[in-house]
Amino acid sequence: MKVDFFESVYQRELPRRDSVFGINDGVQESGEETYSLCDGMLSRGLEFLAFVELKVRQGDWIQHNIEQLESAIKLFCENHDYRAFKHREAYAANRKHPSYHYSHKVQMNEFHSRTKFRLLIQNTIIVR
């Protein structure tokens, strides 16, 4: 399946220049999709590319976020050259856990080995 992630049909908002803004999951559509996509993608030229997965739940939310991020990144990499972007990040965020104090260094390293994206488990995204 050929997908151009930068095509206007996939953009939910116009490009922004705000220094601070929020991301809201809203209501996810359900359907028969080959891939389980994440909630959003942010980019700034070829300097920065980030995928974002939002959750509002307790339990094993981190693993669910990781699975959705990996699925979206896999589809992206099948259609685009991820190496063109200087900073590549994936954010696992949860409103019920805005700052997660437990270290997930092993999961983060494994994620990077599989995807070549840096995994961050936090709610604040700093666009480089």
C-alpha cells in the first residue's frame, strides 16, 4: 500500500507556527485497516519528525503506545526515507501519567534498534 504521509488528505490541521499548542486525540475512527496508526505526526522540514500516541488509561498503556507507534513508523518507512530527517522521535503520552518517573531504558533502546526513532515516554514535545 503506497501512502504519502505528507499529502494534504492526511493533514487534519494547517501548518502551525505557534510556540505552544496541544494535541487532542478526539474520537478515533474504527475500521478495517491494515495498520494500527498512531494519533499524530509532527514535522518541521527535514530537521524534525515525530510520531505521537496518546492514551488516557491505567495499566499496560506504554506497550500499547509502543505497538501503535511502531506500526505507524513501519508504514512511514515503507513509503518515505526516514534517514532524511535529522531528529526522529516517537512520543508515548498518557494524560493520567503526565510525567513518568520510571526508567524504560531497555524498551527505549530496543525501540530505537527496531525503528531508528528515539522513544520518549512523556507528554511534552520539544520540536527541534
